[in-house]
Amino acid sequence: MKAVRIHQHGGPEVLQYEDAPEPTPIGPDDILLEVKATSVNHLDIWVRGGLPGMKVNFPRILGCDAAGIVREVGANIDKVRPGDRVTVNPGSYCGHCEYCLAGDASLCLSYGIIGEHGDGAYAQFVRVPGRSAVHLPDAMSFTDAAAVPLVFLTAWRMLVTKAEVQPGEEVLIHSASAGVGTACIQIARRCGARVIATGSSDEKNEKARALGADVVINYRTEDVVKRVRELTKKRGVDVVVDYIGLDTWSKSIQCLRRGGRLVTCGATTGYDPKEDLRHIFYRQLSIFGSTMGTQRELEAVFRCVSRGELKPVIDRVLPLSEAVQAHRLIEERKTFGKLVLTP
Ligand SMILES: [Zn+2]
């Protein structure tokens, strides 16, 4: 089959479109999915570039989001059948540790992500756990479906499960043009909040506004903290979503109201910001870490998507053979929403 693999860490140029063995035979708990569409996530870029503590065996097929047609099912799987149209929860879990038994698989002691801890979906076929499959509504295209799982699952858990955003609250979303950001805007609105989104250009900010952001701030030309204080009449926002890290962390803290909540799921600009703890204890802020989510959260996302209440935002669709270009576009922040790849 054709796949995009890396044989070493590095820049986009290490992505190789080449022949790779099909991921067969499958185990009794697995399914074999014919990939019709996959999408690019920042996680793919981290796996490609390498991170301290991240162990990657080479060659490795990248990609954590997949939508396609089930071609084979393991002996223990009755949830899906060959021919079913599905997408997949990118997270895998053991099912029997303390956290899995408590119903919170994203805390699993052996939690893994497709493409990070094993071969992924930048390929014509991928082997995934059968219990992770989610059926697609008939009307949903594979390209739309591939743009949903990781970013919407991440955003849903942050805003709905962790921060518990309430109607009437105000939510600040940094760099909202990223895939997770476009999901956060819609979910925060769905929760009844007023959404303040930041972006690097007026063009991106207009798209964020069209998606549901009530107010947009150009972080290159405006002082985000000052603008948020004006917009909230010095009160500050109830919730900040921060996956930027180093560049935004102290601004996030300063933008919160007393007793506000900060939820973080990533650190694309650096993971070691300086922190003044007085702001946290004196103003009684809450910091929530969040990563991925549960099968139940992903099923909830897909119910909303199938009803048209949430919609995947796709910048463009490229053939899988152009994965190098796709990674470049994401790293150069030239996209709004998701880049989808089709094998
Ligand atoms: Zn577990």
C-alpha cells in the first residue's frame, strides 16, 4: 500500500510517500480500516520532529485521524462490520487499569495515540482497536469526518468536561484559527458563552467571526490583555483556552477574572513559561490540564456534528502524496482550520 512514513526525525522533508506493508493480520480486538481521508494535527508535527521522552520506532506511519470503510474485523468485534463507514477515536487504552475502570480512559496508564505510539493513518490502510470506531451518519463525507476526531474531542473535553462552560460566561480562545481553535469557538458558543477569539491576521479573524466568535482581537497589532480588560469592563473572562504555551501563558493568567479557569491542552510555542504564583493563589484561579478524551465524549461530538450543530472547518484537501506541503502550511500558520489528506 502507499503510505507516508518517517525514517528519522526532522523537518517536513523527512516525510516520505512510499510503499509500505499492509497492517495485517489484525488482532481479535482490531479492525482494518481502508482510509478514505486523514487529517494533519500538530501532534503529527511533534512526532515528526521528535520530543524529549517521546519514543518512536522507525519507519513510522504518521497520522492520528482517520475516516474510511471497515474491511476486516477481529473475532471479538461486533460493534462494526465490513463495509461500515466509520471514523476512529485516536486514543487507545487498556480497559482494566484504575482509570479505565473509573470510566476515564484518557487517563489510562497505557494510553496511546494512533500514529504516536504505533503506525497511523497517513496510509491506504490502518489497523485500529475496534471499540474505538464511531459510525458515520450517511450524509457525512469522509473528508469532513477525518477533520473532526482529535480537535473536536480535545476541545469538547476542555470546555464541556473540564471547564464546564456555562451560559452567560465569557471565554477567551487564543490563536483560534488552529483546528482546535475552530472547534473551541463552536463548542463555547454551543455552551452559551460569549466568545473572544484572537488571531494573527484580520483575514483569519473574519473567518473566526463567521464561525461564531463574538469579538476578535488581532494579537499582532493589539494588546490582548488590555483589549480583554476593556471588553469585560475590567472583570476578566471566566475561562481561557490555552494550547499556545510560552507565548500566551502569562497573558492567559492576566485575562482571567477572579476565580477564573484556565484550561490547557498543549504548548505549541514552548512548555516552560515563567509563572508568578501570586496571581494564581491570591485570585483563586483554577488550572485544568486536558488531553484527548473518552469514547463517550467523541460520540457526543459526532451527535452534534450529525445534527449540524458543530461543523468541521477544512482549509483544504490535498492528496496524501503532498503531506510535505501540508505540514509546511500548518507550520507556517497559513491555514484556517484543518488540512485533510486523501490516500
Ligand atoms: Zn487503562
